[in-house]
Amino acid sequence: MTFKLEPFTEDDFEQLMAWVASKKEFHQWCGSYFTFPLTIPQLEAYIEEASGEDKKAIIYKVVDIEAERRVGHIALSKIDYHNERARISKVLIGDRAYRGIGLGEWMVERMLQIGFLQLNLHRISLGVFDFNQPARRLYEQAGFHTEGIMRESVKVDSEYWNLIEMGLLRREWEGER
């Protein structure tokens, strides 16, 4: 399979909303960035961050080229050009048939290439919930280091979730290549 990143647009809203229809998957995907359920006005405001010259986010859909179908979503957000940093966020392999085949690794590596090589960033961070072991392993394999735990930082129904903050410096990423 061959994949590509394409800009996330209004044409992708309905697909994304279908992928994050359950409250748990929704919060795993975006934490507390949006309110559940996801709506078109929330997504319109989201893509506004990716517009203009000094954009604060780069938002992508992931496309399986051969099947010509959307299979995932990922963003580089909170872009801070002065401090040369950003966050990988809203990582989702929405089409369950594509989970467990290395697509997540491909997505994260593409975002690291964009951040470090195209935007010339110094640091890229992300957050992952402590119970999401597959994602934690993926980020560690990509070179991310645990920097701290935000205990009980998100409340979903009556349950609190711990968020692990991870970061990767450009020199660490270049040293692992």
C-alpha cells in the first residue's frame, strides 16, 4: 500500500465525524480540544488555524493512493515559528482495516519530516493517554521521550485520564536516522 498526505478540507468533515462518533474515540483523538459530539462549526474553526501566512497548524487527511480512499487524519498544531516548536496532534487511523500495518509510523515520520526539514523546527511534542499502549510504543520508536505526566487531565464521563507529554528534539531525530 502507498499513502500520501493531502490537506484536510471541508469535503473531509463528514468522514472525520463518522470516525470519531463514540465519546471514547473522540476524546482519544482530540483530548479536550473539541467538545463532543464533533460538529461542522468546530471543524470550520479548526481549519481556520491552517489558513493564512502565519498559520498555526497544518492539517492533513491520509489517503491510500491505490484504493483512492481516506484512511486517517493527522495535524501539526500549535506551530510557534519564533521558538521553532510544534505539536503532532489529532492522530487517527480512522479506517480500522488500516490499523496494525505500520500506517501510524508512516504518518508520524511524515509529520517529523515536515516539522524538522520543511519548517526547520527545533522541537516537536505530543500528548498520549497512558492507557493507549500501541500509540505510546509508536511514539517511543519514533524517538520521542517522556517528559511528564499530566495526572487526571481529561474527564470522560466519570473517568479521569492521565496524559503523557512526550517530546523530540531535531538533533535527537537526526541522530536516530
